[in-house]
Amino acid sequence: MSSPTPERPWAKWYGLQRWRNRARLQLKQHPLCAMCLEHGVVMPATVADHVIPHHGDPQLFWFGQLQSLCRDHHNNSKQQLENKGYVNDIGTDGFPVDVNHPFNKLK
């Protein structure tokens, strides 16, 4: 859980029982990482993630769609996607898997 800051006062919501219950239900109903499954990998999920970043919007925070992710995808790929619009994940062929990656735009 992150600590509240002036830029992120909503961070305290993650410590509320209401959020813990919602996150627990998400992981119970969808126990596998959604991003891993897209690549054919079965990995347990450990994080309930907002599909659409809420940026402090209480409506999106409490009622927005969630997805289950493993910690690696939540802390790396999801952040890249939100910040750059694509992820740097590399496939077994050694090339970026995201069609939006600049490398794939060269084709």
C-alpha cells in the first residue's frame, strides 16, 4: 500500500477494509494474472488492478472495472502501458510482443 501524499491523497483508500474486501473478491473470482494469460502463461495473480486508472476519481476507484495481475505485470508492464502506451515485453522470438511498440511500427 502506498502512503498518501499531496499529489496522491487517495492512496489512503487502499488501506480501507472496503478496498481490501473488493480486492480479495476480485482475486477470488479471477485468481490468474490477466496479462500472463494473454501470453499463454498461467501465473497466480496477487494484485487487484484498476483497468482504467482512477487518478483519485472515487467513482472509478470504487466502481471501476478491476483485473487480476501478478506483481511483476502490475509494477512493470501496466505502468509502462499507462506511461508510454505500450509495454516492453519480449516474446520467445526475441521481439516485442506489443503491437503498439515502436519496433512493430517499423514493419
